[in-house]
Amino acid sequence: MIENVDLTMVNWARAQFALTAMYHWIFVPLTLGITWLCAFYETIYVKTGNEEWKQLAKFWMKLFGINFAIGVATGIILEFEFGTNWSNYSWMVGDIFGAPLAIEGILAFFLEATFFAVMFFGWDRVSKRFHLVSTWMVAIGSNLSAVWILIANAWMQHPVGQEFNPDTARFEMQNIMEVILSPVAVSKFTHTTSSSMLLASLFVISVSSWFLLKGRNIQMAKRSIIVAAVFGLLASGLTIFTGDEHAFENARHQPMKLAAFEGLYDGEKSADLVAMGIVNSSKQPGDSQDSFSFAIKAPIPGLLSLLANRSLGSFVPGINDLVYGNTEENIMGAAEKMEKGKLAIEHLALYKKAKSSSDENSAAFALATFDANKEFLGYGFLENPEDAVPPVGLTFYSFHIMVFLGSLFPLVFLAYLYFTLKGTLPEKRWLLGPGVIMFFLGLVSTEAGWVVAEVGRQPWAIEGLLPVTVARSNLTAGTVQATFFMFLVLFTVLLIAEIKIMTKQISIGPEGN
Amino acid sequence: MIGSLDITTLQQLWWLLCSVIGSLFLFLTFVQGGQTLLWQVAKTDDEKSLVVNSLGRKWELTFTTLVLFGGALFASFPKFYATSFGGAYWVWILILFTFIIQAVSYEYRTKPDNLLGAKTYELFMFINGSVGILLIGAAVGTFFTGSNFVLSEYNLVTWTNPLRGLEAAFSLFNLSLGLFLVFNARTLGAMYLVNNIDFSINPELEARLRKWTLTSFICSLPFILYVLVSLLLMEGFGVDDQGVVSLVSRKYLGNLLANPWILGLLLAGLVLVIIGVLNTAKSSTKTNGIWFGGLGTVLVGLAVFFTAGYNNTAFYPSKADLQSSLTIFNASSTHYTLTAMTYVAMTIPFVLAYVVYVWWAMDNRKLTADEVASDSSAY
């Protein structure tokens, strides 16, 4: 992704956001998921009084702590990056977008930060029960923080509960409950947290498989696996269910993203799902080339229509329909939206001019035209209708990699569960070997998910209302480039340190406690 | 209930809340101050370990408070967030950079195979406590000395100084405020450590910490005096009922005289800090200095933020274009958002209560060298 960036400020700012978000996301899903596992392990310890479960809980907590620190380090920059690199955005939507970030701080971060210290250093300082409560609080706090940041993200994808105020030139909140309970927010949050639970379960499976292959800490590994396999299996089911829900929401609110991740140029009724394929990279919207150099469709016809609209025969719009319009299906194209958007921008300027010269009649007229077209405001900033199309190849491949891996993981959990219950897992080296790399496949899958979500919504910072070219800060490309490389070097160094420390601690094993 | 408050009241309320969070952050910079003391007060690895582990139980609270300060400003005064972060780019990026390197340092410092070695992580902590706090002070200083930006009619910011915020560090006033915060953090750090650690087998460490409390405080004095005297004498940025900003001579002195209670906060804060320092430095048994010093710092912080924002003052003034200056009235969120956020803010006392309870539960026994040595989670 980074190779294709040209040297303009906006693209560097996008690259920087992608870089920091993707680094952050290496660590966060593990944090979100493994806190639950630590809480389960400790609960078993408290219930049974068996010290071995305590040792096991402490071992996973230690790995959690190493991971948590770098998650925090990569996270702080994200909050402030909205201001530093996207300051126009921060002003234009701050009235809405700032709220969930502040609520995240008040309701979630303090839970995490306060009880984190108890979880690590409180074993001999507080009672067993208070310690257990603290561990649960860390799990709840970290997942609550995910709720709020995902509400914020979902609002960018589907901006509900707001109204543009021409006097202040910003979007203002009308209904906070609409923002919080937006269906996109709900599906995004449930999908993200359940997939994080899945990923953390894979982490436990990978590390424990390594112990089994080495023939050490067999009992601990088996105990860890049984909890992780059950949890992972449940999480997989939830992830698939919420993923389907999420795709359904995409079809309602971001049909272009759906068309891009399926590589669908010409919309159709009973649209088929592409199981795998190679995107034709020279294909442009509106031309007559094939969309794919090679593609295998899913065996059941109309599956994409089912996914998008819950109806096998329904129409799914393609990229061309969304760019050029489709009168038959009553779809307005980006070209027409651009005209309306430009009217909105023009009349916003006229309104401001009339206001400043106290010409109330002209102001009222300009405002009426603005109001009639403001829904398409963002399109007015585009230069060509084709600019409304995100990078199709990257979005398509990411989506398909995510789905393919996401379908593989429940089988892995099932196999681990089956052989653990049969008591033969330590002998199944054919399973344990691939098991070790499952965590990395999980990371690929979860990162791919964010690529679909974020690349697939380009060119929008706020869907349909604010393109990234407007959302930017007034900085030179060189400045953003400098900080891009600063963060690249720093985060890479810290990542290497993290991996080295983590592998060392794993090889020391729970005896280190 | 809250919805019936008028917008001006809500704006003042949110300036108060942001000031409280910012001032609590200043108190919690005892963590950063302690980090800069590490090499001076801890002479052996065991002593280092005690100091780092004592601070390490609190660093996240400070970090989280800073993040909340940013979040609260974003939610309540988004124009400030957009103008300052997007405009004074380099100063904020560098501040963030020092907090990024801090966040990994506790956890990674003594772990085997940590790539950079313990010394590097200790250096990261030092940079965070010195450069980081200095620049935060310089940035807060611009609330009084002004910045270089112009807002368009769409309220979008253009910064007119090529140093993009770093120019703040070249003003004597801003620099003094920054250095005061650095030394004050060191004073607080020493007092916190005196309070938190069981020195029965490390009496020299305690003696050094008590000495450094006084030394750091004395170092901070010229800077706070310079800041206070300048503040009383300098021109400030006033705003009239029409929202027109103009330079007013002795504006901040005027603010203090118009609101004697703010002057009271400032003086009470300074006195409390002095009591904390004397209790720690002039006694070999008293360990309560941090509470006086901490509360004192919060009060001084409140006085500084209130002087900047209340009494018709532009809290983020522009030297380049006076009318672009930000006031709590023109930079805030809408009535609706401030109301909604005020409901959320009603949970803050509850949050404070559990933070205090956990602090008490975890710290009612002093940290001993044995505990650090035998704890596998120790930093």
C-alpha cells in the first residue's frame, strides 16, 4: 500500500494514519481478547484454589503486559493524529467525533489503567476476590474502550445524528443516541471484539502448541488450550455472524465499499459471490474489460445478493452503477451527486458572503439551495466521478483473505478441542506444527479486515460528506513525510524489541513466575 | 436538568472540567519528575529497581489523564483541538513522541532480550520527564503569550510560523513555565517516592530523596517567580461582548483582581507546595509532603487555567491575527454536545473514587526491596 503513495501531503497523511493504525492493531486485538482468557484462568484458580491455574494465569498476564505496553504506546498517537494531520476534520466534525473519544477516556481508560496495576502488582496486596474483580475490570475496561472508539469509527462510515451548520461551517450533533446505537456501530463493535477474542485464542493455541512440540509444560499447555479452544470456537461463530451483519450494513450505507470488496463493476440481480479471483488491474470504471483475469464463483447462485440484501434475487449495485447512475434501479451516480455537491459548496460561499454584507434575502435564497443539496456536500469536492471509487484490488484481496482465514479458524479450534478431549493432542504433530503459525494467520486476517474497512471507504473521511483531501491539515508534504518516517522507525524498533522480549518470556515459560 | 443551562454556563463548566483534568495531570507528573531523578537518587541497581517499580505502579494514571485531557478538549473545545494540534504541529508531535517512548520503558527495561538495553529505556524515561514536560509547559505558556495562526472564514487553520509550534519554546515566559513544571515534577516525584517506599534497608536513598525535594524546589523558584511577575505585568488578550479580541494591558493582573478567589487558589497552592517541601526536606520521618505538594500543584494549575480562560479572556490567542483568537465562547462544541457530555461527566466523581480507593488499597503498605525482588511482574 505504501509503495503506491504519491508525494502529496494528503497521501502521506493517509499513509501515516494507515501505518500507525496498523501497528496499533497488531497489539490491540490480542489485548482485547486475552484479558478475557486471563480472567477465565484466574476465575478457575479462585474457584478451585489450585495454584497451577494461578501460575498459568500469571504466565498469560505477563505476555499480556508486554503486549499492552506497546499497544498504549502506539495508541496515544492515534488520538492526537486526528488533530495534527487532520485538523480540518477535527474542526468540521469535532462537535460529534470528540465526544466518544472523551467518553472512552472517562469510562474505559481509567478502568484499565487503575486495575491494571492491581492485576500485576496486587497479588499479595489485596484479597483474592478483589484481585479477581480487578482482572475482570481490566477486561471490561479494555473492551469498553473498543466500544467507544468503534462508535467513533462507525460514525465516519455512516454519519447519523448530525446536521451541517453553515454559520460555523461544521457538522453538529443532533442526537447522541443515534450516534451510539447506529447499526453500523453495533455491527462494527461486535465484529471487532469477537474477532479479537478469536485472535487471542489463536495466540494461546500457538504458544501452547509450541510447548507441546517441545514436550514441556504439557499440563499447562493442555489446560490453556481447552479454555482457548472453547472460547475461540464461540468467538468464531460470533465473528462469522457479526461479519455477515456488517456486510449487510455495508450494502445499506456503503454500497461502493461492498462493490469494491467483491470486484463488482456491473450491478446485477441474483449477483454471485466471487470465491477467489485475480483482479484485472487495468480495468477502469466504465470500460468494457473483464473485471477479473481469473475468478471462481461460489457454487450457489445469488449468494452476494443474499449477503447484501438477505434476498437471493435482489439487485446489488456495481461500481459502474454507483459512479454513472442506474435509472432503472433508481440509483444516483457519483456524477450527479457531484453536481449537487458543487451547488452546495457554491451556495455555502454565497450564503456566507450575503451574511457578511447583511443581505438577508440573498442569504435565505443561498441557504435554501444549500440545504437542498447538502446531503451531497462531499461529492462537490471530487474532481471526477471515478474518484469516488476506492482501490479495488487491495480491498478485494483483503476481504477475501479475511473471509478465507476466518472460515479456517473454527476448524482449527474444533480439531484442537476434539484431540484435547480425546487426550491425544500432544501426539498430533501434524496439527501442532501449523498450530504454531495460526496466530500469525489470525493477525493477517484481522489487519486485512481493517484494510477492507478503511481502504474500502476511500476517498471519504466522512462517508459522502467529507473527502480526505478536505479533512487534512494545512501542512507541507515534507513535514508529514518526516513524521511518517519518524514513526515508522520508532514503531519498527519497538516492535522488534517486543517480539524479542515476548519470545524470550515464552521460552522461559511459566516457571519464570 | 443540564439541558436547561445556557451555553455560556456550559462553556464555563467545561473550561472548569478541562482545567481540573489538566491540573490533575500536573500533579501526576510526579511520575515524570521521578523518572528524571532516577540517575541522581538511585546509586545501585536495587535502588533503581525500587524507584522504577514505585513509579511504575502509577505511570499509567498519568498517561491516561493526559489522554483524557486531550479527549476532553476535543469534545468540548474542538476548535482549540483542531487549531493547536494541526497548527503547532511539531511541539505536539515531539510531546507525543516522548510519551510513546515512555509507555514501553517500564515494561521493557529489565526484561531479557529487550533489544535496546536498560540504559536506553532509562534514557527514554528521562527524555519523557524533561523534554516532554518542558514542551507541555511551553505549549501551555502560549495560552498567555499567543501563537501564530490565522483562521479562515470556515474556521480552518493556517499556521504562520515555519517552526510550527516549536517557536513557543523560544519565548522566555513559555520556557520558564516549562522549566518550572520540570522542576516541580521533580519536587513532586521525590516527595512521592519518600511516601511510597519502605526505606528500612535503603536509608541513604531516603536521605537523597529528601535532599532532592528541596534542591528541585529551589531550582523551580526563579522560574515560577519569573512567570508570576511577567503574568502580572504583561499585556493580555481580552474579548468584549461582541467577541472582538484586543490587547489589554495588565490583563491577567486584572483577571486576578476581578476574581480574588483565583488569586486565593494560586496563593494557597504555592503555600501548600512549600509546606509539602518543608515537611519532606526538614523532617526525617514525615512522608505526607506529596499530598500537600500534589494538592498545591492542582490549585496552582487551576489558577493558571482559570486566568487564561475566564473573565472574557482569549485562552488561545493569535498574535498573527487577533480576531482569530480562541475564547471559550467561540471554540466550544454546541449546546447539545456540551449538555450530553456533562451527563457523562457526572461519572467523573465515581471514577475518582475508585482510583483513590485502589490507590489506597495498593499503597497502604510501603513498597519494599524484598517485594520488588521476589515479584516476577516487577519492572
